[in-house]
Amino acid sequence: VNPGRFVEGRPLVQGMRVALAAEVERTHEELVERIVHAGLSFTDTVDSETSLIICNEAQPEQGKGYQARELGVPFVADADFMSRLDAVVGGSTIEDFTDTTLAGDQFALF
């Protein structure tokens, strides 16, 4: 379950949705591997559910960094992100899906 947006001064929480901007020094492959290994959720899109974006540009003028800035998604530089990976805290469990539409009475099709 996504615990919400990253707040500066607090640790990363497993389940946070993390996006990557083009403006990073490390390879995207390395960053995605670190994101997934830490129990964070990698997302290729930026939307209102994105917890943070890894971007080294403070005021990006295009791409995912720009979208994140417009949506108020917090930015973290890749070096800062890597230093925070040792302190990721556990999140809540995976949200259970229960289909309640079929609960109750049975219906005949004929």
C-alpha cells in the first residue's frame, strides 16, 4: 500500500511510489534496481499518487521532473536517495483484494 508522499526529514517507507527523471547522474537501471530492492515501488509515470521523484535538477523545464513540480511531488537528488536506502522503514502489507459483488445470494442464469 502506498503510504503517501515523501516528507523531508522522515525516512523512506516501503510501498512509496518512486519515479525517475532524466536529470540524474546514475543509470536508470541501477536506480530502478535499488528502488525495487528496498521495497519501494517504481513507477514510470508521474501522477498525484507519486511519492517522490529522483531528479538532480532543481527547476526542470520539461519531462517527468516538470510534471512532478507541477503536481507538488517532492524531489530528491540521486546521491541523496542512495544515502537514504539504508534507513527505509517497513510499510503496511499488500492490500487484499476481495470481490464482494458475488457475496450473498446465488443467481440462476436460466
